[in-house]
Amino acid sequence: MHDERFPGLRRRGFLAATGAASLGALALTGCGDFGSEGSDAEGDGTPKRGGRLRAAFAGGGASETLDPHLANLFADAARAKALYDKLADYGADLSAQPRLAEKWEPNKTLDRWQVTLRKATFHDGKPVTAADVLHSYRRIADPKQTFRAKASLEPIDLDASRATGERGIEFVLKRPTAEFPNVLAAFGAYIVPEDASDFDKKPIGSGPFRFVSFAPGRSAVFRRYDDYWEGAPHLDELEFVVANEESARVNALLGGQVEYAHELNPTTARAYEGKGQIEIVRLRGSAMQAFCMKTDRAPFDDRRVREAFFLIADRKELVDGALSGAGLIGNDLFGKGYEYYADGLPQREQDLDKARALLKQAGAENLKVTLDTSAVAAGFTEAASIFRDQAKKAGVTVEVKMGSKDSYWADILDGGTLCCYRSGAMPIEAHISQRLLTDSTTNATQWKHKDFDALYQQAQSTRDKSERAAVYERMQRRLHTEGGFLVWGFADWILGTARQVKGVAAKAPANTLGWARFDKVWLA
């Protein structure tokens, strides 16, 4: 089916399901800047109805699913957001914005929150109810499962929480939680019908598009849902096409086989920007770029070795070389520019003499370590090569090991000792809950400290914002000193579109609500 409609893609072998793009952690919100991205926009920029948009993403092979609670890749998140809704989502500034939840209100002690649902319907015409919400959250929290949003929903006592009416829910929390709306907006916390079962053959959501067909690793076709609570999409149909190689996505866009290409390399963007063939959209500073050190095993179970690696990195060289300069340098912390980011900490610089001294103290002279990487994400293989050369100057031998694009993210979560890593946008609070707590399901650095967990709970429970910020700063100071993420940069997220595509959000970090917001896009 797919090959006949895209002979060019078949001919060049573009759709070989041999790659994946980590979503890391992302969440989405609805108040991005939607505008006409074409400099020569046809007409007056007024949205037009109709047509099919074909969007090319890197995919996850035959194991792909439309179960929104299993979403992990960018392609998964984009499909999930077309079919489903969350109670809240993250705006361009990473603040929680109401979605299916019309409003939320805490009690005075912040341990009970009353949520009122807006009037919305699923694709089968049934209303979205409190029972559906409680079912969805209890499914995510199932201890036998490893759904992505489980750690984020941990503050909720789901046994005690209850429906107060068809559209009312009282969430009872295990402790006071000042930023509870962030929980509602958590990545992967989608609302599904109470009787949902066959997600890959008959998925029913309340999102802007309804299901037509799905071929894992190849294609998914959705059709406009006319009764969408926020207004019907402009497009008649939306198709997600899997094209794992960046060159495949670019060539399909240039050849008119797709109208939207997700995640282009900086060099590609420079080659085509302003040339008139396609439009380039830059979502600034969207993606954290890092090396991930496993803190629970040698050699990185010694904090002196971790500090030495912090000091080996020349961040500017990494940004210039791996990202072609399309990004900002990092300081070993997630969320540069976001609320609660500890921007008062000194910018770490390369210091090879101190790195060598620390390695000597740790008995790790002439250290040899394997760095796992993959062509799974822009800049990964380049960053690995650059860091290998930087480490050599400190007497460290880094062996770069290329991993499978299909299984890289699963392989490096628990395996190996050092790897290339990235993440999309989310609040710092969400980054901590999903990646840095003892029970976090995507704890790639294996950072597990009960006292750190306790600080997170203290921050969550602190009503005063400045006092809460002080707790987050204390946590970040510790991570900056001895954590497992060597955050060397923040990359621009680069999209390519056909010139007739309008309404793409220009100020929406990857995986905020405005990102991949295809119900707001139209074909001029």
C-alpha cells in the first residue's frame, strides 16, 4: 500500500525501518506562535481547509505502537498528540496550560486538587469523563508496567482519588504538591477511554484526528475529527511516514513526496535556508545534548572520575563541531533558560591538568572507556569523535562504539557505562521526576539517592515559589558537582516544510504543545 503511493521512497529505500529518535522526555502545550512560515505565502495567510499533509519522522521499526502510554520516540509523541489529549500540556515557556482540564483548584494545604473537565468527546461520540481520566492514570501507574508517565504520576494517591461528577475529579495527593499542574501535563499522560483495548487496530482518542490505518515502522493515516473540542483541523488527512535517515527525509521533501520533515541537520538547514525550495523552521535551544555516565558502575561510580570528564569537555568545540554552531553551550545541567534553572553556577570550562590530577587520585590513570553512540540523532557520531579526541589529551582512551538505530535507546538505558544522550523540552521538575529519582523509569545515569528523592518531595511541597526555587538550586548544585549528565549543549530543533505548508509554530521547543501541532497547520 505504502510503496505504491510513494514510489520514490521505495525506489531509494527510504523507508527501511532502521532507526529511532529518542524522545527523552517531552511534553506539549497549546499556546505556541502559529504563523505562516513561508516568505512567499500564497494568499493573505488565512487558513485553508482540505488536503493531506505527509510528515516524515524517524521511527522505531516493527515494534512501533499507537498506545500513547508507551510513547517514547518523537514519532510516537506526534502520533499520540494527533489522536489523544492530556489534561494539561506545556506551553512554549514550559508552563502548564489547560487542555482537557478546563480548570484546577487546590485546597489550602495543596494535598487535594479539584479538576473540572471541559466538554469533549472521544472519536466514537462518547463524552470524556472523570472515569476515563481515573482509568487512564491507574493504567499508567500499574506496577507491572513501565509506562513513561508513571514516575510523574507518583504524587497521586489513585486509590483515594475519586470522581465528583461526570466531569469532576478530586485528586488526593500523597503529600502537598504546589506544581500539580505539571503532573497533569506529564509526557505520556494521555487520556484514553475506560474500555480502551486494541490501540494498534482501533485506537479511540479525543484528539484532533481520528484513526484510519497503521503499519508499524512504515505509515499511519489519520482523518480530521470534525467534533474536536478546540475546533476541527484545517487538514482533511494527516499521514505519518517513517523515513529513518535524515537524507531520506530531505530527499522526500525536495521530491514532493512529503510536505513536512522532522529533525534536519544544521548543515542541511544551511544548504537550503533562504533558497526558495523548502522552508526551514528553527526551534531554538530545544534539545539537551549530553554524555550520560552510569554512576553505579566503574569507572563512573567514583565521583572524581565524573568530575574529570566534566573538565575534559570543550563545550564550544562540541557545539561548533557536532551541531555546526546551531545551539548554545551547556553547563552540565538540564533546562537552560527554563524556570528554576540554576544559572548562577559558574560556567564549567575545560581544564585538562585538573582532569588528569583527579584521574590520578582515583587510580584511573590511562583509563580506557567505551562510548556508545549511534546515528540515531543529529550530532551524536560527531560529538563522540570530538570527545574521543578531547579525552586523549587527558590521557583517557575512549573507544567509540556504534549502536543499532533500532534499539539504541533501549540498549543504553541500563547497559554500558558512557553514552551519547539527548532530551527534548520539559520543566526541570519533570526532568528530575522522570530521570533522576530512585524509581524513575528512564534513569539513564542510574542516579539513585534517597536524600535527593527527599529534596524533590520537599520542593514539590513548598508553597512559596522563591523557597521552592532554592531547593531546586540546591539539587542542581549537587548534580553540577557529582551528577551523571555531562550536558555540553542545547541544540536548535530544525524542521523542513514544503513552501505551501503554513501555520507551523516557530516558537515551540520540541515536544511542547505547539510542536507537531498538525491540527493548526494548513496547505496554502
